[in-house]
Amino acid sequence: MSVSVYLNFDGNCKEAVEYYRSVFRADPQQIMTFGEGPSDPAYPIPEEAKDRIMHTFLDIKDMRLMFSDIWPGMEFIVGNNMSIIVVDKDMDEIKRLYEELKEGGKVDMELQETFWSKGYASIVDRFGVCWQLSHEE
């Protein structure tokens, strides 16, 4: 299991990642935009979202710091723009964490299969902490 911090930005993620890459002398990583993700005609990607960063990361010392831009129109509050991501190879553990963290909290994205994970969820727990859970094979 690994636990990382996930930082969100409002359209300036690429600039922030380049800044942190330079500061920490980290190797550049692949940057995926929302426009590069799979398309679904039922949910077309708005033009203003296509160049926003969907996901990237930097490995800094022994920690992986993950980044993305928020979806256009989502509320962005500095201080609430980070979450803790738990990545695990054990799907049963992901399911257990999901069930426990959602108690008294708010589910932003139900545990489900996505194109990047067999099981992914986003939750704000009862203490207001934002969590992402992701199954990684």
C-alpha cells in the first residue's frame, strides 16, 4: 500500500508542476490532459477543459506527489485543494477503506471501475478530509 498527497489546481497545474519539478530537481513525468482521456459522446469534454491537467506526478525523495486541475466550474478553495490518495493492490482493502471512510462523510465518486483503475473512489470523510482510493495491479 502507498499513501500520497494529491494537489488540485484551477487551470494552472502545469505551471505548478514545472515549478515544483525545478525546485525539487525531480524528473519530468508524463502529463495527461482531460482532452487526452477517452471520450464519451454522452459526456462531451468542454473546450475549456481539454488542456487542463487530468493527472501527473513527481517523485520527490521517497514520496510521490500527485497533481491535477479541477474540472471547469468546480468550486476551488485554497486549503481544500488537496487530498490523500491510497493506492493498493488489494481490492478487498480498497473496498474496506471505502466503506469505512464514507460512514458519516460524503461520497464524491462512488467506488467504480475507471479507465485508469479497476476500483477508484473519491470521498470526503466525516472530518472533512478528502480521500482518493485507487486499486493498482
